[in-house]
Amino acid sequence: MPAHLITRRPGADRRSSRGAGRLRAAALGTAFVAVLTPVLSACGGDSAASSGGSTLKWTSSYFPTHWDPVVGGSGAQFRELALAYASLTRTDESGKAVPDLAKSWEYNDKGDEITFHLRSGLKFSDGEPVDGAAVKAAVERAQKQKNSALFGDLTSIESVEADGLDAVLHLSQVDYQIPQLLGQRVLQIASPKAAKNPGKLDQNPVGAGPFVVTQVIPGTKALLKKNPDYWDAKNIHIDNVELTSAPDASTVVSGLRTGVYNFADLDPSQASAAKKAGLDVFVQPGFNASNLSLNVNKAPFDNDKVVDAVRHAVNREEFVDKLTFGYGEVTDQPFPKGYEAYDPESEDAYPYDPAKSKKLLAEAGYKSGDIKLNLVVPAEDPQAEIVQSQLAKVGIKVTIKIDKNWATPFFAKDLTFSLYGTTGRDSAAQTLTAHFGPDGPLNLSTPYEPDGFEAAIAKVRETPLDAPDYTRVLRAATRAGLESKALVFTYSQPNLIAKSRSISDLPKNPAHIDWTGVTISGDN
């Protein structure tokens, strides 16, 4: 999914300033290509359903613009790339890292080296072996490829040593977050042979995931079939996948009702109609969080009282009520309540209080109407209109500016005021550094970071995930990060799904869509 703000669906966070502009340009250039691209010449142009068996007909508002996982990054489309690619680890229902391509791993005594032991006998869909050399190639490509959206996630990895089925990662620091980090979001592993031509891989995926892509119509449709060589193929009960780019949100329910699709991400405005149509509507757990992004290096946000005034001017309930139809939640943190990184001590630190907001602005020397801000967003967005209205109530005039090339100035940290939505990370430490670190891609105020954050996040990385005090250490880092003046969190948009009742329940893995054990019965 191209790097842009999500107005209705969660998840388009992009990971690098140098890659984001190129990614968006490439996405716009490929999104409407209508040329059929055969991926495996032997598979021809037949529909996936023609071979019989159960067929998942998934229509998505975030159809991949890139099938190279290094370029695609960890925005919402990683869920679809996970059909074709597997990773060293995966996330279970508790959010913990569990084996995937790697059957096990261990750290050295110091905590600055981790060895992953891969399963034996695995192959990519082009027949190349899945081994330590493939892991080494994947990490190095993600670090060095010029349009990589992942290089900023891998700064702890100094080098990789391949030894048969083992991959030894030498780290630049003690970092016990690596198994969490290298899951389905950050290191989906492609065939090294195919990756020698990244441009071709970008539209012709070659992975070791549960399905093999047989055709791609760029920006429109992809056909996949079950991968009999997938390590957990016995628990994949879907034979074919038809993945399509969703039409207008208002037509998705009718398509589900008539059987054109049997699975779709759903706009909250359509939830009631979907339920009335007898569809199964549910929220898949996630880490989605939207925020106001402020640049404290630019006036007026270089004045702490102005920042606090904005904080108190935000009515989070209005975002939930108007944008999520009751399915979302208010949030003042990048984590959902109940998650181990969520800090209860920081909850509601800046409650909605427009009177206090006006008082702070007066103390900062501003009269009503003195502050005029451009809120720069990539497209029309009801979030922006809510922000405009709420700040007007405290005397701040906001003009909404639409910049289709928004990603370039945002990731270059040239904007003063913008909006952002993120799907989070499997590693809580990575979520925190992305938002609050001095080089964090989601920190509009680079190189600013709140006092104490560097030490707090270092302690998180140095603490094993199974240590008794890990949760306490992690929450302390969240607390330190939330001292940042650069972000004002607002609400969490749900991962809202509608499906035919012929599809069994999905695993509740937070932020992921996992097809392990899922069955499709009867007519679709």
C-alpha cells in the first residue's frame, strides 16, 4: 500500500524517508496497469477456482502495489504478501514470536548474537532452498536495496553469517527484540535467485509461504494456489485464493452477499448492512492508532504551551463516533488497552478541556485567530475536517491542504502539521522508536526525542522478553515516549472484517490475518 494517510482503513505506515517518495511514485505508476502478468509460465491464465476445491475470494482496499516485501514494507499490505511469503517467526494470539521458517533460535550469553535454526527440506516456489544463505541475502537486501522500506528496522543487525540451515545474526547492541521484529511484517523472505532482479520480483513474487502466486494483474487481481511444499501445508485447508482490489466501499457488501467475494475488509459505515445481509462481521485484533503529527522545530509548535493547548483541544470521542460507527476506540497511546506495552499511568494525561486550551494559548501570547496552520494531508479526509473544527473552537485557524505527494515532505520532516495512521509493529520497542526515536520515520520532529527515552528504550532491548520485569521496563519506555511533544494520539480504527459464514473463524493474531486451520465449507 503506498505511503499515505488512511482515511477509512488502518495501516499505511511507511518506514523510510528515502524510500517513501519513490514508493508512492511507483505505486501511482502501477496501480492502474491492466496488463496480465503470468508469474509461473506453467500456470497460464486459468482462474484459480477452475482447479476445484475451496476458494478464498478476498477483496481488499489495500491490494498490494508492490509484491517485493522489501519495497512493500510493513504497511497493511504485508497481510496479503503473507499469502506468498513466510518469515523466520510469526505472531501467535498472545502477540509473542513463535516458529515459522525457523524452528528455533537462541541468543548467546551476552545477548548481542542470535542464531536461527531453519527447518530442513524447505524450498521456495522456484525450487531454491530455504537456508541460512537465503536469510543472509534477505537481511542484506533489506538493508542495502535503494528503495527498501525496511532498512530503518534492521539497524541492530550488524552482519549475518550463513552456516547451512543456520543464520547467525551479529548485533550492534544487545537486542532481545529480534524474534519479535523479524516476523511477517519486517522480514518476509523471498527467493535469493528471484530477488537478483528486484523489479521483476516486485510483480512476480517468489516466496515459501502457504500459497504460490500464479498470476498478477497489477493493482487489480492476483490468483494463488496452495503450496504443497509449505512447511505447515497440512494445516492449510484452502486450495485457491482470488485476491482483488476492492471497488467502492458501498458495493463490497453486495459483492459478498452475491458470492462474488467471501472475505473483505469493511468500512465501518457498511457494517450494519453487512450484518443485515447475514454476513459474519468481526474485528480482527490490531495495533492501529491515528495521531496529529506536530513539528516542534517549527513555529508555533516550538512553544510547549501551544503543543499542550492542542492536546487539550482534541476530543477523541468525536473521531470514534463520526469515523468508526462505534467500532473504534479512543487512544492516547500507540498501543491498545490490555496490551503489555500500554501504560495505565499515562492514560488520559491530557483530557479534552477547551477552556484550558484557550488559557494556555493566552499564556503563550496568542489571541484567538492569531495562529494559522496548514494541515497537509494526501487526500480528502474526514479526520482533517474534525481537527479543523476542534481547533477552531479554541481559536486556532486550520486550512486543509491536499498534497498528493505528501509522503515526500512528511518523511523528509519538512511539514509543520499533518496526520498519520499506523498499524504498529510486532516488536513494541520498534513501535516506540518509530514514533519517538530521534530518527523515527513517524517522528515529524526529527531529531527531537523526549528526555529519558533513549535510556528507557535501550533498557527494553537489553531485557529478555521472558524476564519477570519485562512488562514494567516496557511500560516505562512507553511512558517516556509519551512525553514527546511531537504526537497527539486520537483514536484507533478497527480491523473490521466481513466474511461469508462458510469461512470458519480466523486465529486472533493481533494485526495479522492467518489462514492456518481455516476452512471453507459449502457454496462460497
